Amino acid sequence: MRPSGRALNQPREIKITREFTKHAEGSVLVEFGDTKVICTATVETKVPQFLKGQGKGWVSAEYGMLPRSTGKRMQREAAKGKQSGRTVEIGRLIGRSLRAAIDLEKLGENSIHIDCDVIQADGGTRTASISGAMVALVDAVRYLQINKRITDDPVLHYVAAISVGMFNNEAIVDLDYIEDSQAQTDLNIVKTCKGGYVEIQGTAESEPFSSDQLQDMLSVADQSIAYIVKLQKQALDVIVD
Amino acid sequence: MRPSGRALNQPREIKITREFTKHAEGSVLVEFGDTKVICTATVETKVPQFLKGQGKGWVSAEYGMLPRSTGKRMQREAAKGKQSGRTVEIGRLIGRSLRAAIDLEKLGENSIHIDCDVIQADGGTRTASISGAMVALVDAVRYLQINKRITDDPVLHYVAAISVGMFNNEAIVDLDYIEDSQAQTDLNIVKTCKGGYVEIQGTAESEPFSSDQLQDMLSVADQSIAYIVKLQKQALDVIVD
Amino acid sequence: MRPSGRALNQPREIKITREFTKHAEGSVLVEFGDTKVICTATVETKVPQFLKGQGKGWVSAEYGMLPRSTGKRMQREAAKGKQSGRTVEIGRLIGRSLRAAIDLEKLGENSIHIDCDVIQADGGTRTASISGAMVALVDAVRYLQINKRITDDPVLHYVAAISVGMFNNEAIVDLDYIEDSQAQTDLNIVKTCKGGYVEIQGTAESEPFSSDQLQDMLSVADQSIAYIVKLQKQALDVIVD
Amino acid sequence: MRPSGRALNQPREIKITREFTKHAEGSVLVEFGDTKVICTATVETKVPQFLKGQGKGWVSAEYGMLPRSTGKRMQREAAKGKQSGRTVEIGRLIGRSLRAAIDLEKLGENSIHIDCDVIQADGGTRTASISGAMVALVDAVRYLQINKRITDDPVLHYVAAISVGMFNNEAIVDLDYIEDSQAQTDLNIVKTCKGGYVEIQGTAESEPFSSDQLQDMLSVADQSIAYIVKLQKQALDVIVD
Amino acid sequence: MRPSGRALNQPREIKITREFTKHAEGSVLVEFGDTKVICTATVETKVPQFLKGQGKGWVSAEYGMLPRSTGKRMQREAAKGKQSGRTVEIGRLIGRSLRAAIDLEKLGENSIHIDCDVIQADGGTRTASISGAMVALVDAVRYLQINKRITDDPVLHYVAAISVGMFNNEAIVDLDYIEDSQAQTDLNIVKTCKGGYVEIQGTAESEPFSSDQLQDMLSVADQSIAYIVKLQKQALDVIVD
Amino acid sequence: MRPSGRALNQPREIKITREFTKHAEGSVLVEFGDTKVICTATVETKVPQFLKGQGKGWVSAEYGMLPRSTGKRMQREAAKGKQSGRTVEIGRLIGRSLRAAIDLEKLGENSIHIDCDVIQADGGTRTASISGAMVALVDAVRYLQINKRITDDPVLHYVAAISVGMFNNEAIVDLDYIEDSQAQTDLNIVKTCKGGYVEIQGTAESEPFSSDQLQDMLSVADQSIAYIVKLQKQALDVIVD
């Protein structure tokens, strides 16, 4: 039995709310149970220096946590004058994951910048961020289309993310904070709606995990990925088949 | 006529939602129209170095804006490695204002740290922050009382804040972003529920303001301060007389 | 009776010495009693990025204190790698105050940068800085005129500043360090020679101040502002009427 | 055929040189072909603040590249005043990987800090770093044993790392820089000498990778891991079975 | 002939004014012609961490320039968040030079911190700083003696500094800015009142200098060092023999 | 007798290895006994902003130490976010010394950037750096000639550096760490192959040094400078006369 009482392959209740704030071209509140993240997408009609003149676009991302999104207050990174290694790492992961969803050629010389800001944390903030940011990204793409900045659809596929782990030698999905702190292994999986892997990051917390355990964890994730993609499409009023 | 269509002395719709996030000892979402700020209060059972051993407590505050809380995305201060002068200034203002609400002796050797994070900005973020943070502060004080860390009530009075300005030579209250950018003068007022001034900060935007204009602006603020205090007390289930 | 022995409305002896250092286009030593600040004005024949091509000029300011300008040595901000919130705040206040003195259109695409560096502090460094910097600013304007960079006079009015406070329930003017640390309220006022308000910043130090006290403080400042403007004009050999 | 002409499962020539520099308790030059990294291990007879008094030890790591270890010179991070996200990320990965090799209880209240500095880069610097640092770590443990700081052997198992990727739809091992820049997928694997996974980090560079491809890549790594462990043990004069 | 019209071995007019500001235990304005530096000495009745419990004291120094002490305004280092290499280098030089003047054992566990801040620069700011700081240092020592913190006299000898250079193949002393920018060589010499060398730092600006030129430059400095020591002692009311 | 057992005028065994790493245009490992420094030279076909359009080139340098190049580990400067004063100072010294070796006009609008990174320290890292960097610099110049970026030879002369000091009142050359920490004086000398002085930097460590001692130290250095120049030329296959 899991501490959360959920079935091994059962994710938390997941909610995706679009148009959460009014200024951004895409703005989503994503909730994985008690984990809540504001994901905004900002359109810029230019690209970073290293891409200029190549006719291609760019997708980048940054991540942050409100100081008291956690049980114990964390020092404000802006006040400290430095982002932690973890913060930078997650921002880079979100950016890479979302770039995999987009045909950068079809984006033209436009950039979409994603900001994921955790307002309440209960485990799985990075997978919630990627899953919610995907929806904000599509809204930003639509904004570019409506404003005739692009004509083709650069969205290659939807990307969703979930965490899995070993707990009492069973593979479980979408760990909350309590489960995460007791798990033997922590694995984050980012996949496309078509089942391709975009990112896989696993760390043995207490002792190494075996090949069999790895296979179990990979398997248990698939159902949740499909479920998240369905919610993403529903939120975006895409016909789900 | 004001751009917002409001009467000269009419503030925006103001909402105060307690227990907005689950971890902080006080957590408030405050809305002044489209301006939305999360105010959390964190209790620490210790005091800064300079107060140690004096039997007194402390109240401090920090302020931040999500990068896309504004119409145009602002660079993330944590990524830049530096808070802007404006950010630091507002954090200091919130801290001073709330310290005026508290008898630091009665707080004992405890600290309450306020974080005000703007998730959507439409003018008046600093006055909304102070007004919402006051409620989070009271929740943090109650937490200390319930946990028997303090016995006396250190709350001296409620503190609320509102902006006023000169627009077309009329004093108007609670300016939204559009009004603020066209106003001749920008004045922020922090008062107690008993009518005492805690802070007053005014800047002539285009041309100096006269003594008469200053008096008009001071007058127009009072009704809104009383209205906010009433909302603060309702939110906190304090009997309003 | 005030600790300084001065009358309630009596400022300290104020001295303004022009051409204090030789390199700057304007260079003033301003003394408010034992408070001594070097104010220099630097002319640049260009404007910041955000103003380019608009035919307008700019006035900016920075503030600093020598490490041992104070009774207890303060850490050198350059060595710490960071300006304090107070330092940035005062620099911004000086800049805003002096921009109010200048018609930026008439300044053309030129910038004047003010540096106020406190070499000895005894209370009121920000008001001394503004009052002295006004004179350095005029010298910089004259430099632009003599060098035919501008033809019109962009000086709209002289700007001067003074601090007021409540001490033993009496409004007193131009507080020195001892008085400032015992005052109930601290209010800084920046006005033009014509009596218009440019900035007003007040903080209740120990307890809130009433409307009546505010009025008393505003009144007691006026005589000193007029006195400082007279000294500014004398220093600049302007005919004083 | 691979650009390097190597067989799909053939790593580069790997060399591990102990006692490369004279001051550190462990000092190794590790070479994966043209990739060369100096790995030092520093013993400290104390632990970080968060571990004090728990009778446990700690292993931490930092990573760096000499500015001209690469084809194009990179700006010196010390001069820039900031480590890149990639630098911090790799340092954290090395630290986590090596902590998995050690029983921290048996280490007592001692710390071992690993520094991996790339003097020549040709792809795979992070896997070379981990593989070489393992040997420096064992030397540091031996130093603690010889100096009677610990009695038990805290080394749980040897940890080695290798990169794999998809190239022309074939899984290949230990990619050099040319291969890495053309690969479809980049996967770094850290395993113990007993076959357990410590870390797995994979990124789809151009398009998502399938489950089958993931399995192929996992398989092709195993032989190289075994080979590196054998070299580690030879370098350390451990009897290899 | 020198640009300044001075004889080859003739320094500028040098003035040393004690008690220039009121807070510091030693406060000196030193003038080498148009070069003007405020040197303050701050007494702390403790020592840095690395000296604790050894019964010895410490002397340290920092250097800075007001932004407009120079012909062209320099960016404020506190605003930039970083001291330049030159600034740090000169601070270290001043500290080393003054430590040579003091028997640190006799200073007891007390520290004296020197701040040298250039308010007007015209060449030779580092040599003026050292020469003026020596006087502030003695005043700080006297403060310690008067306050019974120390009984012995820790001043071993007076230290003074002067610059020399090659100009038109002649050795000249105490170069002003114009001379310095045209000189072939720049050599700074710090000596004691007894003729011992404390520091010697020479740089060939345009072409290497010969042994003979070095000897000439060393010779021409001696007379000026003696002159400065005489002024230091006069300023301090020490009987000059 | 010296602690190292060497004769007073006997430097350590000095080795210069070219093509130490493969990417840089010049790459040298220089060894002065146990002091080992990697010196790379990077060619850029552009110049810094302040030189643009003048037809002249530039030579700059940076210095660093691997954290465990020393007996006690030093904190990584990139992690601390700040270079020490010593680090910056030595980088500037190396840059100035090598610029003296080059006719910047003949270098055309090209830059050569030197990186000196100490991998093992045993005293004299700055003199080893300069001596080794000279060889990397010549390799970079040859690269520019082979690639037809320049036609003339900009190398004016070879520059070499050695440390000298007073030990037991005798002048000794090329001090190792043990000798350096016991020496009364520390003097670094940079000279050209023709005997001209480029830099001279001396510090009295414990007590001032006399003119006679200075002369002794200057004399003892000459033989070593000649020896290093011979090794530089041998390494570069220059015919030594």
C-alpha cells in the first residue's frame, strides 16, 4: 500500500486551467494533487543571437518556486542573487522537453519563453510543469497563428511527463512528497503522445536499481502519460480520439 | 471621468482569500481588481542576530513579481542575479508598514516573514500587498497563540494601504495601470484602522503638486482605507463594529 | 527643547561650495552642519538606450557613503558586491527629484549623471544630497550652454529638500543624527522654489502620526526650503529676489 | 559505420593514471580517448552543517573545464562570476553517483570532496569524470584507513559511467565529440560493478526514441561498464576476478 | 623639461591634514598636488578569524575612487557589483605596506582597517594613499594607547611612498597624470623612514628598462621619501631630527 | 644552505612541453620542479572594443589554480562567484609581461588570449606561467603566420620570469614553496632575452630589505633568465646562439 492510498499505477487528480492570468499569450494553472504550478508562455517575435537569420524559432524555459511553496520556507533566489543548481537544472529540462514538441523551422523567427512558477509544492513539480507548460505552449502557438506570424502548425506532438519510483519494491506512479521522500528510486519520464521518449532521468536514492525494476517503472508510467495527454487535449478543445 | 469609469473615490473590487496555499502559517490571495498577489506569512521561532536576547520579535518582508505578471515579460530577477531597486524598495516598505501593526515586545523572540508575490499586475501592487499581508500576518500571530508560543495579542491595529493620484486635476483613488500611467502624481498611503499614518510616499510624475492637491489626495484615501480594513476583519471573522 | 539646542524651525548651518573638485562639469560640497556630501554632475552627450532618437535628455543619480563616514564603519559596498536597499532607494529619490527640476526636452539628447558621496554623515544625507546636487546640476547645464550643446535653459525651477520629524510631539526641522534616532516620525520633503511638492516620504518610526502632526511637519519645512533655495542661488550667483 | 571507425559496442582507449598530482589524497588522470580529466579527492575530517553529530560522512563533487579544453575557447567561469547550468548539473551528477558507491555511515564524520577538471574535451567528459573520480575516491578512503580515521571499508561497490546514443538507428557506445553532435539520442548511464543502475539520463536530441531503442542503448552499455570497472581495479591493484 | 615644469627630483606640493572627518579614529586628507585622498583608520578590538587567540593584531586596507574623481567618469564599483583588478591590487598594496610599519605582536588582538578614497585623481593615488594612511594609522594607534587597549608602541617605523618613472630618458619623481601617461616606465617605491625597502613595483610601459635606468629611478626617489616622512612627523607633532 | 639543497643561484629543473593539449593554437605544459602550469594561447581574429579600427592587436591573460593544486584545497573561484585579488593580480601581470614581447602594430587586428592554469603548485606559479606562456604565445603567432593573417613577425623579444628572495641573508633564486614561506623578501623579475626589465615586483615579507640586498637579488636572477630563454628557444626549435 502506498502512503497516499492510491493504486500503484494511479496518478493524483490532475487539473489543467487555461487563461489563468491575463497578460501572457499562454497561461495555465496545472495541479497534480496539491502540487500547483503557474505556467505562462510569452511570445517574442525575435530569436536569440545564435539563431539569427536562420529562419528558425526557439523555445526556452525557466523554473522557480515561491519561497513558501514548500513546508519549510526556502530563501528567495532573487534575494540570494543566485539560482540553485536544482532550479537551473529543471528549467533546462523543461526547455529541452518542450523543444521536442515543436518543429522549430515551422515556428519561423519567433521565440516562445516558458515560465513555470510553483505556488504550492507536494512532489512532482517538474513533471507537472512540463505537462502544464505544453498547454501554455499550444496557446502561444495559436496566438502566433491568429496574428498571422506563422501559417503552418509547428506542434509535432504533445509532450507529457510523470514521475515513477520504487516503493517497497513496487513501481508506483506520480509520487507525492511523502512517497518521494521514502522511495528507493526516483525516475522522471517525458514522452510524446505517440509513445516516444523525450527525456528519462533516474536516480537511485538509497541503493542501485535493477534492470527489472527499471522495466517495471517504465511500464507503469505509460498509462499516466496517456491520461495527461487526454487532459491536455480536453483543456485545449482538441478532439480526442 | 476616469479611464476605468469608476467614481473618483471608488476603489476597485477588493477580495481577500485566506488559506490560499497550504504550507504557510498565513496564506492570502489578495485581489484589487485585476491585481493579484499571493501573501504568505512564515513563522520562525527565532530572531535576526541584531535582536538576539532582547525578548523582542521581528517582522520582515520581501516582494517579487512573476516574470509574466505584467503586460511585457520582465527578466526573472533570480536569473539576473539581482533584485531591482524597485523590488527592494517595495519589500522594505511592506516590512516597515507591518512592523507598525505589531507590538514587537509582545511577539516574544519570534519572527514573522512576509512574502508578497504578484501573479498578475494591474497597478497598485504594493498597496494590495500590504493590505493582504496584514491578514496573513494575523493568521501567523494566531498560529503562534494556538501553539502557545505567545500569550498576549501583539496586534496593535490593522494596517491597510491604498494609492491615490491626480488625474485631470482631480484626486482619484486606487489607480489601475492605465490610470497610473496617465496620472500627474502618485501617492501611496498606509494607515491604521484608527486613522494614524504609517507611511506616506508621493512623487510628482509630470509636474509638482500643490498643497491643496496633497490635501485632496489625503482626503480621498480615507474611505478606501476604512473599506479595506472592514474586508480584512471580515476575512478574519473579527466582529466589525 | 531639541537635543541640538536649535529652535523647532531652525535648520543647521548650511554651506554650498562650488568647484570643490576639478574634473566634473559640476562639483559641489554641501554641508548641513556636520553632514558633508560631495555632489558631482557629469555631462554625457548621449542618452540611455530607451530614450534614443526622441530628442530628449535624461538626469540620473547614484548615492554612496564612504565606509567610515559614519560612527561605526560600514562595509564597503563595492567590496561586498552589492548596494544596500537603502543606497539604491536614495539614488532613485535623488534622480527623480532632479528630473523634476529639468525640462528634458530642452536638454536635448544629453544626459547629466549626479553622484552624491557622503564623506561625513550626521543625519539628513539624502536631503543634503538633493539640495547640493541641484547646484551641481545647474553648473552642468551651464557647461552644456557654454559649449553650445543646448541653447534654451532647461532649468524649470530649483529643487531643495529638508527633513522634518516629530520630537516630543513637536514638529522639528533638519534633524541631526541624535535627533533622528529619537524622533517619532521621519519625513523627507522635496519642493521647488515655487512651493510645489516634488517628493514626500514619511515613515512612522514608533507610532502612527496623525493628520494634525502631518500638517505641522509640512508647515515647518517651508521656511527651510526657502532658505536653501536662497543659498543655492547665492552660490550660483543668481540674482535673488 | 561510426565516424570514429569503432565497432558499435567499442569504447575508446581508456587510461587511468593514479597519483597524477602530488597534493591531493586521491589524484587521477582519466583519459577516454582524447577526453582528459584530472580528478582529485580531498579528505576533510569534518562534515557539512546539515550532517553534524549524526556519525555519518559525505561525498560531494564539483566539475569544471579549462577555458581552452574545447575547440572554441569558453569564457572562464570564475571571471564571469557564475557557473553555467551545465557545469552545476554535472557536478551534482558526479556527487550523486559517487555517494552511491559509499556507505556514508562507515565513512564516519569525514568528507571526501571530488574535483573533476577537464583539461581536454572530446565528448563524454561527465562519464570519464565519474569513472576516474571513483579511483580517486578509493585512494581517499585508503588515506583515511591508513591514518586510522576509519576502520571499516565504506566502499560498497565500484561505480562506472559510459555514454550511449543512437547513430544511424544503431546503438553506439562512448561517443566522441563528432559522434555526439550527430547522434539522435544522448544517454548517460552510471552503474555499479554488480550491474545495478545508479543514474540514467537520456535526452532525445532530434526526435523521440522508442522503447526498443532504449533497450538497445541500455544493452550496449553493459560491456563497457564492465571494462571500465576492470581498469579501475587494475589501477588500484585490486585483484580482479 | 618635465610637462609639469618641476625639477627631475622635485615632488609636487604635499599636504597632510589630520582630523579631516570626525568619526574615524584616524582621518587624514592627503594631497600630492591635485591628487586628493581621504584616508581613514578604523579601530576594531578584535582580529580576523585566522588570527584569533594568537595575541597578535592586524592591519588591512581598502581603496576606492569616487566615480568622478577622474577626468572621465568611471562606473561606480558598488553599482557594477565588482571591484576592478586595479582597485583590489592597490588595496592589497596599501595593506602590505602599512603592516610593515607595525609590530603586530605589540598591537595585541586589535585590528586597524584603513580606507583610502580618492576624491580627486591626478596621478600617484596609490603612493599618496600609503603616505597619508601612515598618519591615520598612527592616530589609530594613539587612540588605542589613550584608551589603554595597548601599552607598548607598535609603530616600528614610518612608511612613505613615491612614484618614479623614466621620461625622455631621465628619471623623474612623483609623476602627475600627464607625465604618467607619457612615461616610459612606472615604478612605485615604498620605503621606511630608515631607508629600507617595503615594496617596489615597476612596469615597463613602452619598452624594457635597463639596469642603469632602474638605478637612476631608485636614487631619485630617496629624497622625496625623506621629505614625506618629515611632513608625516610634522603633521603628527613628532619631534623631527 | 637552502632547504631545497640547491645552490643559491640554481633554479629548479625546468621543462617546457609544447602541444600539450590539442585544441589551442598554442599549448604548453611548463614545469619549474613540482610547479606545473598549463599555458594555452587562443587566437581571435578581432580585437577588444577599445582598439577597434586602429590596426593594432592585443594580448591578454587570465590565471587560475585547480582547487587541489595546493596542499590545502582552495575553494573553487567559479563556485564562489568571484576571483581573488591575487588571481586577478597575477592575470594582469602575465598580460602586461607578454604584451611587452609583442609589437602590437605588427599583430594586426588580431588578439591572443593566454590562459595559465596551475595544476600543481610548489611556489613560483606566476614566473612559471609567464615563462611557459611566452612559448604558447609564439606558437599562436606562428599559427597566424601560417594562416596568412599576418606577414611580419611581431615577436620583439622573448620574455622570461624568475623569483628571487632573501633567505638567511643570502639572495636565492627560484624559491619553492618551503623556501618561499621562510624567505625574508619575495621579488619577481620579468626580463627580456636582451636583458631589459619588463616587470619588477618586490615585497618585504618580515622586515624591509636594504639597497644592497636588492642589488644582490637582481644579480642572482640574471643567469636563470638566460637559462629559461635558452629552454624556450630549444622548445620552439629556434637556433640558439
